[in-house]
Amino acid sequence: MSEEQKKTHREKLFQGVGKSIENSEKVMNPIFGRLRLFKQYQPADANDWQRQVKEVTQSQKPLKTRMTLYIIAVTFVCLLLWAGFAKVDEITRGEGKVIPSQQMQVIQSVDGGVVEKVYVQEGEHVKKGDLLIRIDPTRFTSNLNEVNAKIFALQTKVRRLSAQLNGSGYTSGSVPAGVSPDAAAMIMAQESQYYAESLRELSQRTMTNQGTVSTRQQESQRAQAALGQAERAYQLAVRELNTTRPLLKTGAVSEMDILRLERDVSNADGERKQAAANLRGSQASIGEAQSRTSEAAVSLKNQWRNELAEAQAQLVSLKESISGVADRVKTTDIRSPTNGIVQKIFFNTIGGVVKPSDQVAEIVPLDGQLIVEAKVSPKDIAFVRPDLPAVIKFTAYDFSIYGGMDAKVKHISPDTFTDEKGNMFYIVRAVTDKPTFGKGLSVIPGMTVQLDIMTGKKTILSYLLKPILKAKNNALTER
């Protein structure tokens, strides 16, 4: 079909439409006129209508119009496809605040005392080990020095007794820290005196018993000599009797002489036996005296051993107790156990009395991960579960400038809570991957946040169709 034919066809089409409108006007004008609702419409001249149709037909540009329609259609289809495939995050939001990763640190004084100095103020940032409050250590230092002096005295005594038992030289040793020079000098002088007296006592006991042994040895020597003399007298008497006895048969001697000689032999034998018994007694007394000498030394050394064992036991006990006494001195310096912020100072008066176990300060910890505690409505909790990713938006920092912090859901309360207004909510806790928020941007407990929990994804088309589908499901169901 040529362009001219198309043009003629369009003119005929418009002419048909125009005639239809004119016929409608002829029918409707009487009705509108009677109802007086509208002014009676006067149809235009047929020639004018044809002229207008001709002008419109000539002014149209078919190709440009079709291209515009095509572009609009393609764009609409592309947008529809994009909406059908493009996905966006489904987010459950909750309002909350930053809470400490650790519980509030309550600082106590173990043994109490008098406040000497306060080094921090409420709201001040502190680091682990920073000095908070100092308690006057005079009383505890005095106790520590006293225990140190006792330990030094016992150590000196142990060295002295060991030297006495081993027979080695005695040295007092060095003076440890915490012992005054005067007290140390007195202890060393006293132990040196005990050492000299003990050795002198051992020497005196030994010398006394050695004198007894010497006396017994002399007595033994005399008994030995007497025994030898008695033995010789006995031998002579026996020899004389044996020589004289044969003369009795010849009548050279009488029987009375023989009896006298036999009596002399018997007396000599008795003296010999008595001398032998006396010698054995003397030798036994020597052994006894020597035993008493050894026993005297052993007894004295046993006494020293008992004293040494007792001193060593006391020394061990004091060394075990000194750690507690030294710890009391250390605890007079009350330090921060963690990095944090001083929430409260309970004692600000110099000279104030702190009782044992009294609370002196509260520290809000800043170490570890940041934990956010948010309130989530029950209608949004269904798809929230642990380990879901989340984004923390701090109200103190503009999200468009500073952004947020990535986090993960770690805890969901098993039941709802109710606030003072009667609103019900679940508690959801999220933990960050890092403890800080950018450089120079501090995050402290109590800061309000918005917690965005990524519960899933959906297409844009499903989001746009959601109101329609919802209306469809609820349509015509009202009572």
C-alpha cells in the first residue's frame, strides 16, 4: 500500500468518526436542552471538520511516533524484567543501645584503711593497671617489716644451728630489704653469742667426760698391775707347794707345812681372781666414761637438731604468710582491672576510712567486642535467628557520612519483655567483629543505635506486588 493510499484511508477513517459524532450530537442535544444542564451544542460545519481532519493528518509523523511507542514499550519490559530478578535485602529493625561486653567492674578494698589520695574522677577513661585510689600503707608496711625481721632472725638461727651441727664456721648472711639495720645488727650479735656459748658448752661437756675416762684408765692400769702381781704370787705359791709335797714322804717336812703351803696357794689364787675382777671393772668403767662422753655430745647435738627443725618449720610458715602480708601492702594501691570509664567513685575524701570489702569505684569496661542490645517487635521476630548478619547504625554518627558497623546476631531472648508503656518486645543482642568504630570515633556503653538485621532477600517485583496480593487475599472477606 502506497503512502497516498494510506493517507486516503486515514482521511476516510476520520470522516467516519466525525459523522458518528455529529449523529450523536443530533440525538443528545434535545435531551441536554430539556434538562438545561448544558448549553446546546452546535455542530461545526462539515467543511470545517474535513479541513481539520486534513490538517491533523498532514501534521502527523508516523515513524517518529512509532519509535517513541517502541522505546516506551521496551523500557517498560526491561524495567519489569529487572524488577523480577533484582533482589534487595529484607531487614528487621530494632532500636537499642551499646552495652559493655563485660559486666560492670566493681572495685573493692580488700583490707580497708585510710584514703591517702584519689587519682581519678568520675567519667575519666582509664587503662588496665592505672592507679585509682591509694590507701595509707603505713600499718601494713609495719606488719611486713615485722614479718621480714622474724624471717631474718630465723634464717640466721638456722645458719647458726647448721654450723654447730656440721662443725663449720658460722656466717650471719646479708640483711634483706625491709629489715632495719639496728634490728639486723642485734639479731646477728645475739646469734653469734649463742654460737660461741654452744660451742663452749660442748667443749666443757667433752672435757669433763674425758677427765673421767682418764681417771678410769689410770684405775685400770693399777688393776692390771695388781693382777700381774697376784698372778706371780700365785705361781710362786703353787711352785713352792709342788716342790715341798714330795718331802712329806721322807719326813723332811710335816703335814702342817703342806697345809700351810696349800693355804698360801689358795689365798694367792683368790687375790689373783680379785685382781682380774678389778681389772674388768676398771675397763668397764672406761667404756662407760667414754660412752657418757659420746652421749653428752650426742645429746647436745640432738637438742640443736630439734631447735633447727623447729626454726625451719617456723621459717616455712612465715614465708607462706609473708605473701599475704605483702599482698596487703600491694592492695593499698587500688588499680583498674581493665580498660574502661570510671562510672563512680565512692570515696573522694582524703583521710576517709574505708572498711574491708567496701566498694571504692565502678568501672565500665571498654575491652573486647562491642555488644548491642536492641528491642525487636514480636511481629518482626519470626525470621530473626542467631548468626544472621546485621548492621549497627549509631545515632551519634551520621550514617551517610560515617557508615555503620558489621555485626552478627548472637542472642535472642526466649520470651518477650514489657516496658512501662505496655509495649512488648524481644531482646536481641548483636556482637561486632571489632571493638572500635573507625579512627578517633569512640563508642561507649549507653550510645543509642539502630540495628538492621538481614533476614533474607526479595525481588523488587514481589515487593511492588505485595500490596496487590495482600488486597487480593483480604478482598471480599469482611463481614
